[in-house]
Amino acid sequence: MADSATTRARFRKQEVGAKTNAWGGDWNEDGGSDRIDEAINGVVAFTLTGTKTLTSTNYETDEARMRIINITGGTGGSVVIPAVEKWYLIRNGTTGNVIIDNGTNTVTLVTTEIN
């Protein structure tokens, strides 16, 4: 069995019994502490006109791991997020509505709404 990613934040989950005396190196190489910091306090900011899918990459910095989504401008549109349990704080700084979509459920934030 190889290493795998955790379900929600996609941290590296070490294979049982593997990497004796090497785990610290892997943790640092993956930026493990930084990935936790991003999941708790990270901010992704962008303008939105149309549809944007947040990047989601195991063990790497990505947009979907960030806690805060700051949509700084644009005319509105849709933001596609992963379909996993996660709390986001989202600011709609566009001139229109923003739809947050996880492939199953959607929520609409009106212009200037923080949710």
C-alpha cells in the first residue's frame, strides 16, 4: 500500500510501517506545516467573470485548501469547489451574484455579501 491523501485537506497519509526515519524529510518536502497553515488561515483571491474551478492537488499548495475565498472584483459567475466537507469564508466583491457549486449543491452569494 502506498501513501495516500487525506479526504478533505489532501495531506499526505503515510503508509503504515513505511519510511522509517524518513517521515520528517517527507513532511518538510511536502510543506506539511505550510499545508496545515493554508487549510486553517490561507486566502485565495481572484476576480470572477464566468466560471472558476479551484485547483485541488494532493500534497501541494492549491486554491481549494485555502480557508478564505476573496473574490475581489468582476461581474460574478460560478466558483466550483471540491465535494468534500469543508468550511469556507467567502467574500463576493463582484458587481453580480456568485454561485458556489460542489457538483451536488449550490449556494448563491449576492453582490458584496460575505458568507
